[in-house]
Amino acid sequence: MTRFLFGLFMVLPFLSSAQSNFQKGYLITNKKDTLKGWIDYRELAHNPTSVSFSDNGRTETKTYTLKDCAEFHIDYDHTTYRRFLVDITTASIEFSDLSDKVDKSFRTDSIFLQVLQEGSNVTLYSYTDRIKERLYIQDKTDEVPVELIRALSHQLKDPSKIMVNIQYVRQLMSLVRKYGKWTADMEKKLSILNYQRKELIRIVLVINDQQLIPSKFPKTRWFAGLSLDLGRTKFEGESGLALKEAKSKTTASPMISGGFDVFVNPAIRKLVFRTALSLVKTNSEVSSPKGFNAFDMVTATLNSGVLYHVYHTENFKVYLSGAFGVNFSDYSNENGYRVLDGAFNEFKVDHLLKMRTIYLSFPVHAGVVLNKRIEFLAGYNFPTSMVDYVHIGMYRQRMRVGLNCLFGKY
């Protein structure tokens, strides 16, 4: 199974890079021509610099760059990007990059801004690159959006503390007053306003006399499943169970699991943050001419990781995932001995090892999803150290095959 998983991890990224996700939409060229067709909708960490367009969503695609395209729109989830020539702050928000002076550096460039909320008075945009996310506001009387400024710096007397310049609050306050939306409740909201999409959208909704329209794409889903856990124990170091002649029994045990997924982009659902809790009862047995070790164990594992669909269609998806796990184990029926060389013969002495009850693991998985409801998966846990001895190593290896049922709206 490990060879199968390794091969899958090597091959699937090539499938992912070649796959398209064409959705109906339109594109506006520099000449103000509106082209209706299909747009390759990708889940991107940064704002795009180009877009692939097709008349039929299948072949003969054409790439439009910032020089060719003024705007494009995807009907599926009403995502719109517009090109503007704007000022872009270049100051980092990483703690290690800050100084005791506010970095006011910026560049001016043509970029695609994503429309977050559009109304009769103002429009809120977003732009994200490798440095940070920036939010922009455009008054209906202005031709170009302006960045809502938040600047960070260290306190001069105490570098461990951060000073925050909330210029964005003052910018929004001016628009709130201009359009007659100033109230005691609005003043309170602005006084505690964070530089986050959701919070700024709420302010823009008030300025535009709009109501928030809930997304038709749920951001989360739940799952539950049953798997077969395949485990074996391996010894290393100065142990009689580390000999080449040692035999480790592979045990197959049922595992129950459940958890929830959070989608980075609920409309596309390619990148997912997964949290899962599993429970399994299994046993271990290792023997050699120089010793024996056996025990039963019940393990609860809390995993948190990232799942990415490397191949993605409406009713068939393939994913890879990696996670960080915290394991809680309880042991019973422990039995062990080692064989010593005596003066005249060999004899056995009791030899029980103290094993960890809390330890970490790093599982990887590959799987397929059918009809949005059934998930088949195979996984591998990198060998996990089970003891704290200096000269003796004891590692638990685990593999897994299973099935999950996915719950939620689509």
C-alpha cells in the first residue's frame, strides 16, 4: 500500500495542473466588447494576473492578461474581477519585518481587484499577493478605488508590542457621514472594527442600504466513516527485538472516525481544512530468538490537516491530504521478556517497556469522492516513536483503508 500511495502522490499533481474548471461567465475587453462564454475558474491564493476564456468551455481557449481584459465575471458564484491602476502598499505585516517606524512604501500598478460588495454608493474590493491582503473602497463619485490603509509598527519603548494605524476606520467613517448613515450603533461598530472582509462588508452594506445575501455554497460539511487499520510494531537499537530474525505481527482492526471540513472557497471546494477524530482498538506482537513483546491498545486520535482535490469534476474527485495528529493511547495485557545468555544456558527475564500515552503522528491520505457523498480513502502514518529510551527505539507503523459518508448541502 505504501508503494501505491507514493505512486499516487507522484502522478496526481500532473493531472491537477492539466485540469480545467470552466464555468459560464463573461469577459470585457479593452475595447469594451463583452464576450460571453466559459472562464477557467481556479482556486487561487493570490489575485489572478490573467484568465483563460473559451467559447464552448472545452477547446480553443484564449488567455487574456491584464493588458487585454478590463473585467471578467463567473456566473456560478457571482465572482467578479475588475482591472484598475491603483496604489498598492508594500509594507509587510510579519512581526519580524516590522520596525518602530510606519512603512509607507507603495507601488502603482494595474491589477485585478475582486469585487466583495457592490452597491449604489460604494464598492468594496480585495487584492491579495504574497505580502498580504488589502481591501479597497470605491466611492460612486470616484473613478478609481483607494486602498483602506492599516499600518503596523513596533512600539518605540517596547518592541514586543505592536502599534496599529487604523486609517481605514477614518476612511470608512468619512463615507458613513457622507451618505448619512452615522448613528450611535455605527460609531460603536467603527470603534472596534477589525481589518477583515466580513466586518468591512457589514459597514458597506449599511452605506449602500443593502441586506446581506447568504451564500448558496455552505462553507462546511460533516463526515463519518469506518476504516480498517493495519498496524505493526518495529524495534531498533540495542534490543533483541531489533534483530533481522524478529517477526512483527500485522494486525487488522476496525476504526471509527468522524469530523468536519472547512472549504477555503465553498464554490470550488478544491482546498479543504479537515479536522477528524478517530478511535481504534488494536494489538501488537513482536518476537525473536532474543525476546518477546505484546500489548493491546486503545487509541483516540485528533487529526488536523489540509486536503486538496488534485482532480475535480462534478461527481468524481481525487484528493491528497496531509495532517498533524495528537494520539491518546491506553495499554492493557502487556507482556514481554528478553533472553539472557547464562553461564550454562539461556534463560528469560521479565522485560516490560514504559510506553507513551500521548504522542504525535503525521498521516497522509489519498482518496476519491463519488457523487459528492461517498469517499474512499487509503492512508499511511509515518512511523511513530512509542518510547522515550535512549538505546532502544520502538515504532508503530500504521496504514488505513476506509470509507466516509459526507453530509451537508451542495
